[in-house]
Amino acid sequence: MASASDTQIKALIRLLSDDNERIAKTIGAELIAIGDSALPLLLEAEIEQPEMAKRIECVLDEIRGGRLETELRGLVTRPADEVDLESGAFLIARYAYPNLDAQAYARKLDDMANEVRDRLGHRVSGEESVKALGRYLFTEQEFRGNTKNYYDAENTYLNRVLDRRLGIPISLSIMYLLIARRLGLPMYGVGMPGHFLVEFDSDRYKVYVDCFNAGALLSQRDCVRFLMQAGYGYEDKYLRRSSNRAVLMRAVKNLLAIYNKTGDTVRGGRLNRFIEILEKSESHDES
């Protein structure tokens, strides 16, 4: 649709309340076609006309979500390990927080990495690096797993993890990885069944970090014991490194499970499309 004036957009929003679902759907499609310029007036109407909130929410989701889907397709065109984990994590966060200033949070991660770098000095061993990073994040900064409200969607969005210092295994691990990579540390995500860890792997030192449990350091034997006790059994693939794309996939699937549980069909539908995009790009890698 050609650019529309505020008057035209307001008229369309009023028509969105039509009792005829077919007409309302047609009007919604016109607003979606207008796109970003309709957002301020839609947000205003969502507050002023709560009886239309559900229909407006669907239009807003199509405008914002459609834009994010386009970005996600562009992001995952690269090979799985070359997908930008940080951009992907903030893209997911922008779905819930459309006005998110990702650059401000990136600077926060920069600052955190610099603080750790100042503690490390020169010629520090891998073991000392891992322990210093763990002390900084989980003792000094008090990041921790949200055991009281594990299924709160806020636990997954990276910006909220940094704000509240609370998260779940996947989100705390993403934060940890982003700081570790700024420090040049050889660290990788490991998506075990039922849990997510970070692996440090160098010639002289190898360990798994449990970011959900205050950065506890685990051996491979500890990981196998967890898998056996949890009823998963053990297969080598359970400790295989996850690609950046796979890490993003796991984060989105966690969110999808939360929104499905709360009956949020709008967000659930959008996240399903995110997953489809990630899966389609993965199948291209394998072909």
C-alpha cells in the first residue's frame, strides 16, 4: 500500500473494530501493508481502546514479527558456526522489546569483558581464566539461575538477563559465551538433553561450566553422571558442541514452550516461524 496519512491510519484502526471478522481481517492486512508508520497510532489505540487490544496485537505482531523474520533469514544464511550468536540473541529479545537498544547492551558486555581482562593480566592459564570469569560473573556480579520462577519468559531474553542478573541455563550460557569470546577464550555451547553447559577446551585444560548453578566446574564424568541420573542415558553426541544456530534454536524453543503453556497463540505462532527459518537454514547446510 502507498504511504498513508495519520488520518487514513486512524480511520483504518477504527474500522478494525468491525463485527464482521472478514472485514476486520482485510483492514488488518491494510495496516500491516502500511507497516512501521502505523505503529505509533496502533500502540496509542491499543491503550485507548482495550476492547480492540487482541486485534491490534495481531497487527502489531505481523508488522514487527515480519520484519524480524526477514532479519533472521539474513542472519542464518551463513554456515551454522558462523551465524552471529550475539545478533541472534538480541534479535530474539527485540521480539518482546521492540525498542531495545542492542548496542547499549553490547557495550555493557564489552565493559564486563574489560573488567575481567583487567583481572587476568598476562600469561594466565586456561584454568585461571575460567575461574576468574566465574568469580566475576557469579560471585561479584551475582548472576544466578532463576530457580523460583524458572518458566518466566524474561529469563530467556538476553537484555533482561543482563538487567535482572537472572536466567536459565541457555540464556546465562549465551551471556557467558559472549563475554568469553570477547576475551578470546576457547569456549563453546554444549546442548545436553535437559541442561545447557559451556565447554572450555584447550590443549592443557578442559572443563564444563554450569552457568545455571553459579558457574560450577564439571568434568566429563560429572556430565555423564548427570545424564544417567536424569534418565537420558549417555551417548557421545550429548556432549557435542552446539553451533551458534543450534544455540539460538534452543533459546527459541524454550520460549515457545513457555508461550504455549500460557496459551499465547500470537507469540507462539511467531516463534514457530522463527524455528522454521532456523530449521530450513540448517537443512540447507546438510544438503
